[in-house]
Amino acid sequence: MTTLRAFTCDDLFKFNNINLDPLTETYGIPFYLQYLAHWPEYFIVAEAPGGELMGYIMGKAEGSVAREEWHGHVTALSVAPEFRRLGLAAKLMEMLEEISERKGGFFVDLFVRVSNQVAVNMYKQLGYSVYRTVIEYYSASNGEPDEDAYDMRKALSRDAERKSIIPIPHPVRPEDIE
Amino acid sequence: MAARGHVQDPNDRRLRPIYDYLDNGNNKMAIQQADKLLKKHKDLHCAKVLKAIGLQRTGKQDEAFSLAQEVATLEPTDDNSLQALTILYREMHRPELVTKLYEAAVKKVPLSEEYHSHLFMAYARVGEYKKMQQAGMALYKIVPKNPYYFWSVMSLVMQAISAQDEKLAQTMFLPLAERMVEKMVKEEKIEAEAEVQLYFMILERLGKCVEALDMVRGPLGEKLTSELRSRENKCMMMYQRLQLWPECNALSYKLLLKNPDDWQFYLSYFDSLFHLMDKSWSQPEEGEHCVEGPVQTTVAEAVKFVVDRMEEQDLKESRPLRGPYLACLELIHRLRQRGCPDEKDLGDPLELMVQFFGKFGDKPCCITDLNIYLHLLPPEQRSQFKNRLGELVPLGEAGEDGFGFPGDTKALQRHLCVCQLSRALGLQHALDTEGKLRLITELKAHYHHGLQFGKSCLKTELQFSDMYCLMAAHVYIDLWTETGDENMLWQCLGVLEEGLSFSPSNAQFKLLLLLLFCRLGAFQPVVDLYSSLDAKHVQHDTIGYLLTRYAGSLGQFAAASQSCNFSLRFFHSNQKDTSEYIIQAYKYGAFEKIPEFIAFRTRLNQSLHFAQVRTERMLLDLYTEADVTSSLEESVKAMGVCPEEDDIPWDNMRDNRDLTVLVSWDPKDRELTEEHRRLSLEEESVWLKVRSLTLRLLASLALLGHAPSPRNSDKTNENGISAKSSTLQTLLSQLDQTLETAAQITEKQTQYPFLGPPSSRLASALSSGSCHCQVSALQLSLTLRELETTGLDDSSELQTQICNTFKSLVVQLQEMLSRCKGEVLEMKDSRLKTQPSLLETLVFFVETVCVVLWVASYSANVLRPLKSSLQKKKKKKKDINTAMPVVLCGFQEWTGSLQGIVTQALDHVKGQEASLTALKLAALTLEEGHSQTQEECGFTRAAMDKVQSSYLGSLQELGDLLRKRADSLIRLKI
């Protein structure tokens, strides 16, 4: 039981229950506005009947069509603790994939901390596979070491041969990804 | 910033090193390099601008500006100079100058698409909608690209939105925008989805819903593809506005068949159904019901629809959706509201809720879902309901303590949900003290038991049983607030600290600990707790109040200042940040986002919290610095406070605080209401008004002190002076009025839910006596001003009046100080007792001392010349027998008394520090066994230590400030 709708600026004042999670980054205002200005359709929020925000997904479309790299990207996906285990993340991912299908993307990709097993497993269940490892993609604060990311992908119907998801065996550095 | 364009251009090659230096933050080298280049190439304007950027970034704003203007007056048309100037003006926060720049450029190069488009964006940055409209059309004429045309159209819409006169919007701007789009439609030139979106926006704003509907359903609507369900959403919106209930109903029905979990469509389905029933709408005899398909018009149909949806879920193999089951409860709720007897066809709410629990009781959101419909249960069914749910929770056999425990996390979640529901039903609140203590024991036992399921949890994950711990804390708080037994509070802190040790990322533990420490008057532990929440950016506006409400009021001035700075930094970047993305929205054609971004910017600018931190930050600076490191006048000038100026949007204040950030399962009658929100905003606004008037009065006092003596001044000066004292007079009477309102508000003694907004400082400020004492002191400065004009002769009445105020101020300060007496922390009958209000009162006292001393210093400045001219006269007349004027004697006596009070206050602070240090908390015996384990006692002790050390910290800061203030007393000799 969820209302799915476009994320608006006013939601920024209400998303604390989602964003006070340690793995959910609260970005500066420009970051959110950039997504709202450029890819408003990719920024979707789920709202409970009581008005609480349950979770949101934020994404974009990018890459070159000619090189068959045009794709949907998941920038952020987060669900508040009390609304987990409902399949909400899967629903939001499904929506992002559908939008990417409509835009003629070849695949959808995302980055996830290698330590975030819960998320990695969820994405695997949703049909994503590890395309490559990005070394020290997440810079850590408070003296802990930087963390690696998995770049995970799922092919869309336009990539019928699923060429886009053939894994790259060697890890890459953040500066080597586009 | 990189030089762009032609690689061959030798100037680019010459400028390159300067760009590089600037990019690397090496501003000094950039300036040097620019100077070098300018020696050889005097006319390389861009080098000048780049030098100006370097100067600007090293704090030499004035130099930078005049250098930039040298180039700007030449009206440059080279790309490099224009871009560099744009960057510079942006960094100077002078975006309006960019418009001038490009206005000149397009005049010289009238066919440049690039410069015209820069000009449009420059206007967009400053919101010059009319000029944007023209610039857009000018662009379109040079290069007939659709986006340019629609930029112009959008600028018309913005003129409509920003027009003060709604009529002008409806009869001029919007119709013109509509005609512009229609022209393109007729010529079949519509290309992009954004253009259709904009057309829809215009029609909607014009209230032309029928036309909008036709457009969305027609061929143009086919372009609406990016957003999911874009056409359906727009149609639904129009159906609702046009009250086309058959269409609304049919569309909702259709969408629910597709996704039976989408809540918004249940609401529109029910709404439309009841509207249709009220209008006794009947199906047309022939043909289709409506364009959207079949319409449902009877309760029976709705009941069947909902029941079918539930059955569909029951039969499903995959995870069932909650929507249909909750829709059933929603329908019962609505039928009951209408007094419709058919609700029984859906079943008994109790049974339905039990069934819901059976299906979804192991989901953490079960409580949030059912909470909305608990009111469907009559009070006498509440216990029964709880027992029925209990039957559905598989627990192991009860042990010695009488508690049975769940065997896995699903059972745990079910059990937890029953606890949450019984709290929401008021069953926990109904328990007596004994019962509540037993409940706490049970919750803690479940908490500890449940930790075994989360042994492999990462630091970033929550423990499965965390919410038991939080609920135990809530029950402790119930007991504390009901009985006043502070031990409950200490144990509560203990249990939360323990919880945090197992679940270091639990934000709810941190938030509640933070709130409790604040209530205890201990701010030090709060700093770390808040920083571990990693609150950033917009969160400073929504939850920053938790920090700023208490830091200053508890005498932690350094921390207070820092907390204000966090928030201020965020607010100050807002203006610049949002303008940039308004421009982006034009570029990407996200037209509907433009008014949204502007409203967002306004919401931040009008934030209550923003106004509060702005004001508090300046007051803090004055209290801690003025007359210590620099004079009051210098401080005021450095801050740029202008007494005449009020920059707070009193009538449009936005309360952006997130007042429900702390989780609560309290029953409805104890929850935060809209009325609470309104009262809290009212109270905070009045307190803000008191503070901002105080600030402006202090600024006014500082400038008063600077004015030359009126006797030596000419007319104009005199006018200036009387203007100054009349400002002070006006502000004082405003403050008086505000204090009256304040008194009325505090009389109401509004109590907010414990987890809701903290009360403002208003009540404690009034009861401390600080406001009235400060008013008397500031009033005194006006009387002294009068004496300055009158002189010492023939002013005996005035002098007596002044002396009386001197005395009265001393009495008031004495009274305030006596209200600070008592032990902020003490051990009584082997229990720890706190009186945090003493600390708050002491802070008010110290602030008031500051104000009185500033007035005293002003008094000295007034009296000193009067005294010296009197002595000159005496010398001339050789008259040694004349008595000293009353006011001079009075002043000396006054400064003596003030000295006395400050000394007393310092002794008091020292005494408090000594008794705090002497307090050996380790000697305190905490009752182990009965209610607290040894570990918990350890955590409680740690919390006690934190409170003790925080009190000491506050006292030290207050003592330091008083000592610094005492030094300024020496300068009061006349």
C-alpha cells in the first residue's frame, strides 16, 4: 500500500526517516536539484497512507548511443527501516527499468559497496550481476579505509545479446570509469 | 574553470598558466602571472579579469571590483573576458552585473546565438521575467529553434506566477502564453515532450481543464512518455478539478486493476464513488458509461471490488500486497463516517485487523498501517484485540521470569508489533507504576533475548530487537514525567546507551538520547551524538533545532556558535545554488520544476530556523566578544546590523522543523497535533521577535554611543541623533508590546508531547526576569540621552529618575542572581537530583549583566564630559563647596554595586563548580538486580558522568565570560 509519485523539493523536508540511515547519503541541494531539473521522471518517491515517506529512487540516463552505452543509472535507492521487507526497492527498481526501456537504454547499472551484502544480494535477485569492481570508489571519513564498489548491471531488451553485462575480469580505478 | 575555444589563439596560450593557477587555488601566482602578462600586452583584458578573480579570492574585493569595472566599461566581446567576468560577478554575488555585460555584448554582436543565450540565462538568474521573454524571442528570431521559443513562453508563465495582480496573470500573461503555443500547434511545429508539458501547465493555470484534457488525450498527449503514467495522472487531475466523477471513478478502477497496491487510486476511487452516490448518478441506458470505461456507483459494487481484490491476493503464490486489505478498512472507515450500514458486508474491523496481522504482522510497517484504523475498534474491544493478536505470536515456553521468547526474527517482529499496538491503544499508559515497571522488565528481557538474532549484523545495520529497547525508554519517560522520579530518567539513559553500544547506527537511540540530555541541561554529550547522526545540508534546517534550541541556553557558547554556523553555511549557499538549477531547468525543458525550485528557495529563505540562527549567532557574538576583544560599536559594525532594518519575514515564516523525527507509538490523544504545531511556531516566533529586537536595540545603543555631543553639533547632526534615539524608542516600545504578547502566550502553559517540539525559551526568560531588566537598562540609555541635552544644571528631577533606575537595576539583578541559587546537581538520600533550570536562569543572568554593563559604559560616556565641564566651571569660580550632582554620585555608587553583583555571581559559579567537582558519583549505589543489570548500571553511570562534566563545562564558560565582563567594569570610571 503505497503511493508512488514524482519526488518534489518539499520531500527534502520530510525524508529524515529514510536519510538518517548510515548508508544513505544526504547530498547538497545542488545535487538533488540537478536530478530534478534534468531527469525528473527518474526521481520517484513512495509515500505511506499516513503521509510518511517510505523510500525513493533517484536515477538518470546517460552514455553514448552509438557505442551502445546509453543506459539508465541508479544514483540512490533507499527505503526507511520500517518499510523494509515489503519489496518496495524492487518495485522502484522496476519503475526505473521501465523508464530506461522507454528511453531505449541498453542496460541499467548501479554502484554498491562491496560490504553491503544485503543490497548486493537484493540486486542479484532482481537480475543484476557484477560487471566489474571499482577500487576505492567510496571515500571514507573518520580514518577508515576507502571502500570498493561493485558496478552491477542488468541488460534491457535493446541489448538482446546481453553484451553490455559481460563481466570485466580486472578491477578498475574510479578515474577509469565514465 | 578552463579556457575554451580555439587552441590556435595565442592569447589562449598566454592565459593558460593563469587559468591553471586559479584552478589549483594558487591565487597569488595567478595575480603575478597576470601582472607579468599585462606588462607586455596592455590590452589583454581577460588577464585583468583573471587577476581580479585572484584578488577576489584573496579577500581583496574592492580592488577586484574596480579592476573588473575597467574591463566591463570597455564592453568586451571576447569569449574569454565575458566568461571570466561572469565567474567573477557570480563569486561577488552580483549576478545583475552579468546582465549588463551581455546586454552590451549583444548590441555589438547582434547575431550571436551564444551571447543572446547567455543574456537569457543571466536574466533567469536574477528573475527578470519580462526581459527573459524578449531575449527568448530575440534568440528565436536569430536561430529558429523550438527551445528558444518556449523559453520565451515560459517566461510569460513566470510573469503570471510572480504577478501581484492575479487578474493580470489570468487576462494577459497566461492568454498570451497560450496563444504563443497555439500558434506552434497550428503550424504543427510542436516537437518535444517539454513543450506539451508547458502547454498543459498553461491550460491548467488558466483553469481551461476541458481543453487540457482534450490536449492530453489527443495526439499531442502521445508525446508525454518520459514519466510513468504521465497521461493518466494528468487526466485524473483534470477529472478531479472538473468534478467528472464517472471518469475519475472509472480511471481509478482501471488503474487499481493494474496495480492493486497503489493507494492514491483507492482514495480517488472511494471519493468519486461517494460523489456519484450523492448525485444519484445513473448509468446511461445506451452506449459506454464514459470514455474511461465502466463506472461503479453503489456501495455493493465497491464492497465487491475490494473483496475481489483481497481474494486475488489470498490466492496469489507470491508475496501478498497490503493495499487491498487496508482499502477494506478504509472503506469501512468511510462508510461509518457516512452512517452507512453496509460496512458489515466487509466484516468486523477487529477480525479484519487480526487477519491483517496474521498476514503482515512480521513486517515492521504493520504498526504504521494498523495505527491509522485503530479508531475503528470500540474501547472495550482493545484488550480483546491485543489478546487475539497475542495468540498469533509463536513464543517459546515461559522461563522463570514468566516471559516466553520468540524463536526467530519473524516471531520477534510479530511480538514487537503487538507491543507497539498495545502502546498505540493506550494500554501501556493505563498501567500503574508497578505495571509499567514490570512492562519495562519484559521489554528489556525481549530486547536482550533478541540480540542473539543480530550477532552477525554489520555496524551499519540495526539490531532486530532495537525497538524493544526504544519502547522501554519510552515507558521510562512515561514514569519520569508522571512521578517526577529522576531515577527513571537515569535508567532510561542507561538503557539507551546500552542499545547504542549494540547498534551504533541507530538514529532513534541517538535522537532520544540527545533530547534527554538537553532536557537535563547537559549539552556536551549532545555535540557528539548529533555529529554521529551525520546530519547535512537540508537536515540542518529540519533537525538543526534540536541542537540550537539548547546550546546557547545552557551556556555552551562555543558549541552554540558552531551549531549556528553549520546551519548558516547551508542557508547562505541556497540562493546561489538554486539559481543555477533554475537555469538548468530551462535548458532541459523541465518547466514544471521552475516554479517548484523558486518556491523551494523561498521556503528556505523564510525558514524560522534560518532567522533564529541568524539572530542567535549575532547575539552570541555580542555577548561573548563585544567589550571584550573589541567595543560594542565595532562589533555591531562588523556584523552589519542596522537597527532600523528588520529582515525577518514575520508574516510568511515557514516552520521547516521535522517535529516527528523521533519515533512514537503513543495513542492518538497524546500525539502531536496541528494545534501543537501552530502554538509551537507562534511561541518560537514571539521569542525570535524578543531576540531580534534585543539585537537591534543593542545595535542602536552602540550607534547612540558614537554620536558626538549634541551641543557641539550642527543642525543636521542633531537630526541624525534624534533619529537614532527615536529608533531606540520605537524598538523599545515594540519590545514592550512583544513582551506583553509573550506573557499571554506563556500563561497558556502549552505542553507539547515529549517527543514533539521542545518549548521555546520564552517562559524561562520571562520568569528569570531578564527581559524586563534588559528593557529597564535600555530605557535608561534614553533618559541619559535626555540628560546629555539638558545638562547638569536644572535637571535634578531627571537625575533623581536616573539614580532610581540605577538602584532598581541593581535590585533586579540581585533578584535574578538569587533565582540562580541552588545546586544544579546533588545527591540526596543516595539519589541524584538535577535542577537544569538553574543553569538556564544563570545564562539569562549573564546575558543581562552584559546588557547592563553596555548601558553602564554608555552612561559613563555621557557623564564623563558633563563632569569635566563641571570641573572646569568649578575651577573658574573657585567654588569648592558646591555638592557633586546627584547623578554623578549615583553613578559611582551604581558601578560599585555592579562590581559587587558580578563578584557575587563569580563566587556563586565557583561554589557550584566546587560542589560539582566534589560530588563523587561513584559513591552512588545504583540498585542492581531488581530493575537494572550490572551492565545497565555501568551505562547509567557513564551517562551521569557525562551530565556532571557537561554542567562543569557550562559553569566554566559562564565563569570565564563573567570574568571578562568584570574587566570592563574598570573602564567605567568617570
